[in-house]
Amino acid sequence: GGTSSIDWNNGNAIMTDYNCASNISFANLRDGGTYTLVVTDTGTTQCSFSTTTTGSDAATVSYRFKPANSSRTSSSYTVYTLMRIGTVVLVSWTSGY
């Protein structure tokens, strides 16, 4: 759905049509886990993520993007792959699907 709250207990691959108007927050983003988030909103707003996670392994985390985080491609899907290691979340992403 169009929510800015993602609970990874619902699966390691989640699709949302959220428009990225504010930070996306994560629950149960576990240390050592790998996750895929697909944003289907057709806008171009850059998606950003809350540095506070809740649930299992709750922590303050930092994100490292490759390529650098930027605007999404309009009228397409954007795919984010997140890997959490300690309090660092490595994010690779691509837009234009």
C-alpha cells in the first residue's frame, strides 16, 4: 500500500506505492538481513529512510547508497536492496523498471 512504514516481518521483499513525501521508516530491519523494497509511485521524489529502526534489532542506523541517493525515474518502479551490517545499512538501487 501507500504507507511510509515498512515492517520486514511481512517478508524480505515488499512493494509500496508510497510517494516518498517523507522518510520511510523500517521495523524489524535485522542485523545481517537483506531486503528488497520496490517503490511503484510514478513520481520522481527521492526516497529517504528514517535512521531510527524499531522492533527486532532496533537501533539508530546510517545508510550508504550506491549509486548516490537521488530522484527516481518518473512513471516507473524503483528497486532498493538493503543489507544491514551492525548499524550500517548498505543500499544499492536502480530506477526505471
